[in-house]
Amino acid sequence: MGHRAKVLTAVLLGALAGCQRATDPVARGREYFHAFGCVRCHAIGAAGAHYGPDLSYIGFRKTAAWLDLWLGNPHAWKGHTVMPNLHLPESVRKDLVAFLAEQKGEAFARDGKPWEVPALAKDPVKRGETIFLHAGCTGCHGIAGVGGNPNNNVVGGEIPSLRGVRDRYNAEELVEKIRLGSIPGAANPRQPAPMVRMPEWGKVLLPAEMKALASYLVTLDPVQGKGKKGSAEDF
Ligand code: HEC
Ligand code: HEC
């Protein structure tokens, strides 16, 4: 092949690849999720690690606006988070947001739900704990529900801890709370509304799964003393 033909082929192939990739931000986002090492800390379905929250339901529980803010700089939202600021170029960030926004549990439909294992069938508390981890309740309520995650414009500035939640709700009320979710009221009505809400889990979880979650939540003892934080080891 002559030089001009080579150049032309390269240009055409480049344009073709560019077109295919340009039209599918989700596919690009999936590639970046691997290329930028997100999988070293996060799982989607059966693949990845659990150093950070499981992201199989991330597109269900968090909005694209929040994801964009978080990936822009995690420390701007949560000062002491161990998730590093990866200084992502804007185009990469947008594609990652498009990919993450698509993650609404389909990976579990494909790979199997981690709580659908024989060992957990007769142990609702342990099953609830496993759902708590993999549905990503930890992403908002912290490991074992210890709290410590911020929300904007809410009284106290934080998403509630779930330690001792049994003192506020019985098991049936917990199931209803999980099923319907709830939108926190704005502390100051003139400021932007809180960005993080309690999702309506009834849209993606089965009644038996929400019941198992409630069985687990009622076992969470109140934390005595302030400043008890989860470690990042068991998301
Ligand atoms: C060194 C480990 C590490 C790496 C690498 C990492 N993360 Fe994280 N990530 C975490 C941890 C830990 C948290 C939980 C932060 C907290 O609560 O303080 C988190 C939180 C998140 C959340 C919020 C989860 C939720 O449930 O709200 C998203 C989204 C996220 N990471 C996406 C990514 C993406 C995309 C990448 C790659 C560009 C990435 N992370 C790379 C450790 C990491
Ligand atoms: C995207 C963030 C987010 C995720 C994920 C999340 N929650 Fe929540 N949750 C909240 C917020 C915010 C509130 C407070 C709502 C309000 O003030 O109306 C809340 C409140 C609650 C409450 C009531 C607490 C109280 O003291 O009133 C329970 C129980 C609860 N969540 C359980 C769960 C369970 C179980 C899961 C996982 C299936 C879960 N949450 C996942 C954000 C979240």
C-alpha cells in the first residue's frame, strides 16, 4: 500500500472508530471504568472489588447531577473520603456518568444476585446484610449504617445513620420506609433542594428482599459516643 493509501485508510478507520465511539458514551464510559482503575475499588455485578461501594445499582440510587459532582472531585462533597480525586478530563467524566447512570441492577440480573445463595436462604439477617452491601445502602448510610455521609441543605447536614433505627420504627414500618423511600425536606427553602434522597427501593427490590433488609436493620445497635466511623474495608 502506498503512503497516501495508508494515510487515507488510517484516517477512515480513525473516523469510523471515532463515529462508533462518539455515538455511544455508555460504551466509552464502560471502557474508562476499567482504564481508570475504578474496578480496583468498585464492583458491578460479579466483576470488580469491594473496597468502595458496589455500583450495580448506582444509576438507580444517585442522580446524574450528583455523579457528575462526585466524579469532578469527591473531596468537594465529602472532605475526608478515601476515594481519590482522579482529575478526570471533562469528556471522560461525562462518559463515566452516562455509563454509571445505566447501572440499575441489570448486572445482577445477568450475573446472579449475591444474596441468592443457599447459605443465606435460612438466615434473613445475614441475607439482609448482604443486600445492604450490594444494593449500596452503604453508599449513603455508611458501613453497617454508621452514617457520616453529607447531604446538602438538610438539618444536621448528613444522611441519617441507621444505628438504633429500631427505636424509631418497627420492622413493618422499616419495610414501608424502604419500599417508598423519602425526600428530605430542605433546611432552608431558599437554598437548592437536597441532592440525595432515600430511593424508592420498591421499584427494584422484591418484598422478601425488603423484609430481609428490615430484619438486618433491627439488629443494628445504637453507636455509643460520637465519631464512630466505618472503615473502608467492608463496603
Ligand atoms: C482507591 C479506591 C477507589 C478508586 C480507585 C475509585 N473509588 Fe469510587 N469510591 C471509593 C470509596 C471508598 C467510596 C466511598 C466513599 C465514602 O463514602 O467516603 C467511593 C465512592 C464512589 C461513588 C459513590 C458511591 C455511592 O454509593 O454513592 C461512585 C459513583 C464512585 N466511587 C465511582 C468511582 C469511579 C467511576 C471511579 C473511577 C474513575 C472510582 N470510583 C475510583 C473508592 C475508590
Ligand atoms: C442515595 C442515598 C441513599 C441510599 C442508597 C439509601 N438511603 Fe436510606 N435514606 C436516605 C436519606 C437521604 C434518608 C433520609 C430521608 C428523609 O429525611 O426523608 C434515608 C432514610 C432511611 C431510613 C429512615 C431513617 C430514619 O431515621 O428516619 C431508613 C430505614 C433507610 N433510609 C434505609 C435504607 C436502606 C435499607 C437502604 C438500602 C436498600 C437505603 N436506605 C439506601 C438516603 C439513602
